[in-house]
Amino acid sequence: MSWKTHVEQGVATLTLDAPPLNILTRAVLAELRTVLATLEATPELRAVRLTAAGRHFSAGADVGEHLPPQYEELIPEFCDTIERLARLPLPVIAAVRGRCLGGGFELAMAADVIVAGEGATFGQPEIVLGVTAPVACVILPRLSQHGFAAELLFAGDAVSSTRARAAGVVQHVVPDETVEDEALAIARRIARHSAAALRATKATLLDSAVKPLGEALRAASDDYVTKLMKTEDALEGLNAFLEKRPAQWRHR
């Protein structure tokens, strides 16, 4: 198994363990899709910490699988996997150390928050191989300035975690040895809250990213009134505040 899952106090730690460079083969991607389906179907989960074993987060997809005829299956499968991770109805915190390149960077960008080590590097070297990075071409400009995305994709050079943070792609840069702990601390702060409210927030964030402002606001209003306020936790949280007592979440 290339993915290891550990659940504690509402936080699922999902670890990619495919040494030495955590290459994302089609088999590894298929396994991830199965794991994501399990996480989505676990109602008590409130956050996911995405990590990788070893020195490097991931050096990307298997170059050999980009050749005919496998690329006809690899690219759609890869895009589908990234979309499933991005649309997972749970906050995802990625902990990145070492190299985070190609498909590995695209995997990290599907998270909601990236915590990176000071020595981490990020890049999309596909152009060096005469191909492009389809997922990064779509996601990276949504997370950063156009110029940053364009230079990274056109030049194929890797950048530091500090540069990635300045571009808005990475949210936290910490010493390499504390990356996993910092990501876990963020996940645990999130996990204090109602699973129902967290899932509703994630859904609205995703929905608003692809809709015009007015349409997104109307959808957010409708979801709040017709869905969120039908949950037990919404009423519990509001009443707990008014009654000056801690909320007792039932995560539904």
C-alpha cells in the first residue's frame, strides 16, 4: 500500500509512502481515489493532513507512463484524482518537505492550505520534457499571480518555499523538522469545529470559485438557509453562544 491513513481526534493523516521519491504512478493514483472515497464517507472527520514519507514530498508522476499508449489513461486519471482531492468535503492541510515537483506540486495545490519546510522546492519541470502540466495550467493561476504561474510553467525551474509563499501558493514556511507538527496543529484547530459547518464552508468555497459574484452569493445564501440551518450543529452552536456555554457538536 502506497497510502497510509491514521485517524485521531477527527483528523485523518494521509501519508504517501512510495520511496524514494514518492512517484505518482497510475496504481498510486488509483489507491488514492479509493482512500479519498473512504474519507468522504466518514462523517466524523473534520480535517485531513496530507503528508509524505521520506525526504521529499513527491517528484511527480511516472515519466514512463506518459508514453504511448498509457498517457491516454494517465492524464484523465490524474486530472480526476486531483479534482477529487480538491473537492473532498473536508479541509486538507498539506505538509511539504524536500522536492515538490510536477504532479507532486499539483497534488499539493489541491489542498486548502500548504505548510512548507524552509528547504522545500516547488516546480513544474514538464516543459523540459517537451510536454505541459495540464493541472498546474488550470490551478496555479487561480492560486497565484499570472506572472508567477507563467514563469514557473514556461521556464521549468523550481522555486523556494519562500518564493511560493510570496506568490500566495504556500501559506506557512517553517523549519523542515516542524512541517508535519505545524500542519497537524492547524488541522487540530480546524477539527475543534462542527463537521457539518466545515463541510458546508468547503462546499461554498469551491462553488464560489467558479461562479460570477452575484450567482455565487445567491447560491451561498440558498445553501445557508436550506441546508446549513437544517443541521443540528447550526442550532446548537447559536444557542450555545446565547446561553454562554460550550457547544456540544454532533457533527450533523
